[in-house]
Amino acid sequence: MDYDSLGLMAGIEIHQQLDTREKLFCHCETRLRESSESNRKYFRYLRATESELGEIDRAAREEMKMERKFTYHAYDTTCLVEDDEEPPGPLNPEALSLCLTIAKVFGMTPIDQIHIMRKLVIDGSNTSGFQRTALVAVNGYLPSDGDIETICLEEEACQRIEGDNFSLDRLGIPLVEITTGPFMRTPDEVQATAAYLGMVLRSTGKVKRGLGTIRQDINISIKDGSRVEIKGVQELDLISEVVRREITRQVSLLQIRDELLRRGASVSSETKDVTSLLKGTKSEVLKRAERIIVVTLKGFGGLVGSEVQPGRRFGTELSDYAKKCGVGGIFHTDELPAYGVTEAEVLSIRNFCESEPSDCLVLVSGNKREVICAARQVIDRAEAALTCVPEETRKMLPLGNTSYMRPLPGAARMYPETDVIPVKIKSEEWGRIIIPELLDVKAQRFVTAYGLDPAIARQVVFSEYLPLFEAGIEEGIKPAILSRTITSTLKELRREGVLISNLTNSDIISVLRAVDIGKVGKEAVPDLLLAVAEGTVVDAAIEKSSSGLTKDDIRVIVRKVISEREEFIREKGMGSLGPVMGIVMKEVRGAVDGKIISEVLKEEITSFLSGAESP
Amino acid sequence: MNQTFESGDLIRCRWGGKDFSGVYVTERDGSIVVKLSNGYNIGIPLSVCSIEQKSEDTNIIVKTIEQDKSLPVLSIISTGGTIASRIDYRTGAVTSQFDAEDIVRTIPGLAGIAQYRARRLYNILSENMTPSIWQELAREIYDEIKDGTYGVIVTHGTDTLAYSASAVSFMLDSPVPIVFVGSQRSADRPSSDNVMNALCSAKACVSHLGEVAVVMHSGSSDDRCSIHRATRVRKMHTSRRDAFQTISGEPLGHIEYPSLEVSLNPHTQHRNSKELSLNDKMDKNCALLYFYPGMDPSVIKRYEDCHGLVIAGTGLGHVNSGLIREIGHFIGNGGEVVMTSQCLHGRVCDRVYDTGRDLLLSGVIEGEEMLPETALVKLMWVLGNANGHEEVRSLMQSNLKGEFRMRSFYGL
């Protein structure tokens, strides 16, 4: 695809959870829980508030189409603030400082006085019905010459358990939101930018890790298309595919529009009730429905069934809109007869609605309230298809497709959080913030300073054990053994099911130091870490594993082994080193570093051989 | 540059090396607050901004609300606290709605329950309430009932809501329900308890209820509201939705949500069981004193100008023996002292220990099962209406408005 001529413009909003000790507006820890650990449940209804202009935000109105009861699961790690039963506390200074650190990396300018806002979100994911958010800094730049528009500090929303059940453990975890300018022109550039932003965030060493802790929203538009925001892209590798598929969707929708205009297509605002007509239907869905009505899309025939994304048709777009009213989906004549609806039934509906073969009829079924609402949605979406690609917020589906969530929110959905006092950023405070070494730079430094292989260096810096590596270096442990432990030993242990989360960095360093000074052999490291992970005190584990042999002790053993094999050694010369080494290792049962044994053995064989040669 | 902006003005500012436009909101702690086009407010120095366009009057879109003439008429009297509000997203300002139409527009469900006439009596924080306002409120309610209202909803800030409800309860005999309602979460937020509390209070007002009550959330979920007797209710939590609790005993009833089904308990006074009458005299010169260990007798002396004193004593109704003499003086000089308990639950009994017996000897009136706040309000009313110590004692120890029961039952 020629993105240039398509006029692709894309920007990213990246949301990253911060690994602070406490939540953004209360003193709860930021730990995620299993929903089975919940100790209390309650439920609420959320309602959009009318604005001064008599408007309810269009995105909020969409969410209100169904009256929804939201159930919240509380834990012994959540408090009344998450319950929306107590005013929020002051803004968490640790989170603010981290946010400012990230802002400084991008050369941004902090806001003089930060104001916490309430952003209306009534999909149930926030108990209050709004998300607290604050604009912290503006106008930064990327090495690629792209611009960062804003960085905001926000509270994370609840995790949806299923349906309208939400888990409160995640609510209130600090989140930074970085918004880039719409400077990206190709799908790959979007992915590369997301990767770079992710790297910068990781460089602080204070961001949460794991699936769902970082989410990208992508804003995409093409010439003649519209701005669409795709929410919640979690897998970095899928980003360019998501962008490509959105472009495909918009291009397809524009082609559909052109064809509709050519045909002189139109949407009838009148619906027809066909409930009685379909009384004897074999279709399971329609049989259950209290009411079935038909929307006539004049001249849409064949186009509703045409593909807009792999496996998704224009009809799927109509269906997404209808689903907002609580119906399971729609049927349309481009795909019928099917799903238990017979050809004869289609014909009778067509006759009843007096439709032309070039028309597409959409069947909406459900209860009375649902079908009226859903038909309206289908009509609105179909009408929009005659003019443009609607501006939407969409959510990502597996493999990179997207589905409709709600209209793009208007700006009319933020107002001040009066319960939190604005925070002044003092210039001394800004001045004191230290920019962390970026992981890209650090990886390069590890290559040059410690002689690590570039790929290993990258693995180390992006690993959660980077602090272990840096602490180990500080303690004088050799880089090679540190990097090997991080990139292979610990990974293997985890694969074997060892609870390596029980190991502290200082435990691991103690074990590696014991290797370094020859107290234990490096072969013993996995067993030692296993023992410590299972509860043995690290020093005791080392003692137990250590042979307790000094170099002199080893020399005695080595001499004994040599004296028993004089002939063999004389015959093989230095070539006997390998076989004899194996025998000595057996004698000391691996509890001594092979390097030390080999060193002693070399000395002793040399001296034996020279002695033997002498007259 | 010495310029002043007005809220709503479009201004042009430069920050972080870029120019941008925004709406001037207000000044705060030396910065000006600007609303950006993305909805965020930021605080920046005045000096970086200049006027771009003066504020224009925005067209407030008002949908007219048709009230259903077949429904009973309820009166809404607001004293402060918000039952309904609107947000101006241009500036972020939240404004309270007081007009009946505005309230019904903001809480559409109300229209299906009754017709409304609304009046804003005051717009004050409930901590700024005074006994004079209680009196004014009682008179206002009296007038509404005389005018034929089917029930009265009083919107009130929650902090002192129970005091006001209790005061109205003593001053008025009413054939129709008088329901006090508030919200613990501000009305501007989608999760506010205002809508459910308002709907439930309206529903209580068209029910068989016939006394002064407080209607608020029963629990943390949006599943039911409780109807509390005005003289037995207390705010028991600083922030929770279910802060209002009937102390000792059952609430008058409940309203389920969203069905809005009302159920009343047998001890509830029903509609039309009393004739309308107003007795709004009160002696405001009373005080409520919270006893603590080591309290000095001089503390009592400082109240010598008061006509009545309610003491929240410890346990069964005690103060340290050092205070008894001073309390005796206070009573000897014509004052009245009513003893209540910090325990809130249970009955005062000053006949068990010596301290209690000495208090009784000095002339202290046992406040029975009364909440300290209710006892204070009642004492003001009794002193405004009774003649002489004996009548005061007799009235204070009579159950006038359900403020205490003669028998205590198990359970809190």
C-alpha cells in the first residue's frame, strides 16, 4: 500500500502502569489479585450528568443506551477510596516524580500548577463514573523528530472480570499516558515509535511489567477517512498489523460509500414489524425473539456482505452498533438464507417490505425496547456509510481486527476534581529530577564495558533482573557469570517451576560470590538457587554445598590422584589433564570450582613431569 | 501587562515553547487556570496569556418539562446540599439546580412519581445551619402543607441533616410525610447517590408515611434506601453512602431500588394520623457538652449563661464527681441539665453508681435513650414551651416524637 498517497496520519497514546508502592490517590498497595480472593461485592448504577449546554457527552450517551448495573469486587488490599465511599487522598508524590522523570527524558516542559480532572467514563470501569487524570507536562520530542504532545498522570481503571463485573484491585494504580503528535506515516513507524516509548518507560526501572501493564491506543486517519481511536493494543508486535487493517477498513468503507453514491442508495427511516410473519421460523435466534423488525437499506444489496477487514463485513459494523442496545446481533439479506432462516421466509419478508432485489434488509430481534434502539443504531450507521467513515473509538480484536466501541468522546467530558488540591511543580523539584540512562544506551555500555555479546546485553537490560546485574557488578561479581545467571540459569529454573520470585537479589549475589571465590563450583549454582528458593538460608546452603577444601587440600588430593596414575601421565604428558581432571572432580564431588582444580592440576602435572624427566 | 480575564474568555497562551488557545477558568494561588481544548485544566502564570476573544453568552438549552397533572403535588424545599447539579464543561463549574423543572430535568425519574413545586429557602453548607433556620424551615413546611402539598422533600447538606430533621419533628405535627434527603457523593458525579436518594424520598413522600423522616442509602450498593425516624437517626460515617443509621431499633421502612417499592414497619406513624400544627418556639440558649476524663469544673462554669445543658456522659450517664457540685450550681441558678450517653446505644441510668445518684440529687434529668443531638434540639424546644423545672423534666422524659422508647430491646 502506498501510505503516502493514502494520506496516513497516526499517533499513539501509550498507557503504562507505574510500579509505585501505593496507588495514585490512596495508600493501598498496587498489587493485582485473583478475583477469587475478593472478600466483598457491591453494585451500583452510573448515570451521565447533564452539562450546562444541556448536552450529555456523546460517548457517555452511547454507554447509557442500556441501563446497566455494575458489580464491583473488593479485596483486603482495597479501601473506601476505590469504593467511591471516601474522597481521594493527595496525589501520590512518588508517581508524580516518576511522571516528571519520563517528561524530562523527552525534554518536555512541566505545567506550573497541575490540576486533577475528572474524565467521565460510565462504562462501569470506574466506581466514581470518572477517571482522575492530570496533565503534567507538554511539548517533548523524540530522536526520530516526532513530537510528544502531552504526558498525563492518571488512575488505572478496574479490571473487567466478565460482563458488568469489575475487580477493584487495579483501580487507582498510577498510569502515565504519553500522547504523541500524529506524525507517523507508515504502520512500521507506529510500531517502532511504540517500541521506543516502551524502552524509555522501562528505563525508569519503576514501571509494571507483564501483559496489560502497558497499552497502546492508536489514532489513525487517512485522507477522506476519519479519525479512529483503537484502544487497548497490548502486543507490540501487532501494532503495525492493526494499523494496516484499519487502513484496509477505511479504504473499503470509502469504496462502499462511492458505490452506494453511484447507486443512489438510501436508508429508509421506516421500519417494518415482521414478528408475526416469522412465527413458524426454524431459526433459533428469531424463535426466541419477542419482536423482529426490519430496516430497509435501499440499494445496499451485496455491499453489506462485503469484507472490510479479514473475516469482518460491512454487516459486522452494523451489528456492532446494534449490539450496543443489548441485542445479540443482526441478520441481513446479503447473508440469507442461513442460520435457520429459509429462502421462503426471506422472500416473504422481501414481499412484505416491498423491497427490490438491490436492497438489503436488516433483521433486528429482541425485546421491544432493544429492537427499537438497535434499529435506530443500524439506521444511523448505514446513513453514515453514505457520507463518511464515522469517527469512532474501537477496540482491538485478536490478530489485529477491530470492533466498534463507542463514538469518539467529545472534549465535553472533563471537569475539575475538586477533592484533590492542585499541585505546584517547583523549579527546584524539576531541577532535581535525574534522567535515567536509557536502556538502549545501557545495553551499548554493557557491550563495551563488560564485553557482553550485544544480544545478551539487550536481554539483560530489558530483563527484570537488570537491578541484579548492576548490583552484582557493584559487588565485584564478574559480568559473564551475572549475565549467564540472568539470561539462562534463572530462566531454566523458572521453566522447571522453581519459585524464583522467592530469591532476593542479595541471595543470588551471595551464591555468585561463593562461586567467584572458589567456595563452590559454578556447576552448583542451579542447585543452590533451588535450595534457597525452597527456603534454605543462603549461607547455610553455600556451606552445605561447599567442600570446605582449601587450595592446599585440593593439592593433596591432586597429588594422590597423580601418584596413583604415574605411568599414564608420563605416557600422555599434558594430554592426561582432561581424563585426570574428571577423576579429581569425582573425588571432590563437584563442590570445588573446576577452574581451580584445573589450575592446581596443571601445576602439579607440570611439576610431576619435570621431576619425572629429571634424572 | 495588567489584564484581567473573565471566566469563559478565550485566551491565547504560550507554554513549553508553543502557542495554544484555551478558556480562562479562574485564578488560583497565583496561577491562572486555563481549560485546554482537550478538556484538561492547567495552571500557568498570568503573564504568558493574552485575551483572544471575550466570553460570549452560551445558549443554555432548556428542554421544557411537562409535569403530569394527574400525579400528587410534592414540595421540594432546598436549604443547601445538592440533589441536582449541572456541569459547565467550558469552565468545569458545577452548579446546583434548585428550580423544580431543573431538578426534574436532571433526575427524569422524578416526573413519574409526582408533580413538584420547589423553593430554595437557603443555600448554605449544613454546618452553617442555625436553630433560627430550623424555625424558618418549620414555618415554610407548615405553609406548604397548609397549601395542600401531599408531602414535603427537604434537601439538606448531610452533616447536620439529622439535627434539622429532629428540630422540625418537634416543632411540627404533620398529616403528611416530611422527608429530609441529601447525598454523600456530590450530584455532579455519575456515581452520586443523589438520584437514588431523591427518587426514594419522593416515593416515601407519596406513601402512607406520616412523620418526619430521613431517606438515604441503606448500604454501599444501589439496592435500597432506608427511611429513618428524624429523632433516632445519626450520621455515623464521614463519607459512606450508608452513613445514616437509625440508632437502637429498626428504621421506619425501606424503599427498594430500582423497583421503588416502599415497605413501612409497624411502628411507623401513618399519613393523616395527626392534625397540622406548628409550635415553633425554641430557646436557642442551650449547649451540648461532651464529657472527657479530667474535665475541669470550670468548664461547666463557662456555660453559666446557658439555660440548658445536655451532657454526653460516659457509660450509663456519668461525669467525674468533681463536676457534680458545679452542675448543682448550674441547676440551682435555674438551668436545666439533661444527661445522655456517649455510648449512643442504650439507656441512661444514673441510679446504679454513686456518681449517678449524686447527679440525680443535684437535679440532672436522665435523657433516657435519647441521642445527645436529639436531646439538645428537644431541650431547646422544651425550654421554649414549658413553664418551670417540673414541666421541663416531664416533657424531657416523655416520648414526644419517637425520640426514645420506654423499653429497650436487644440489638444495636
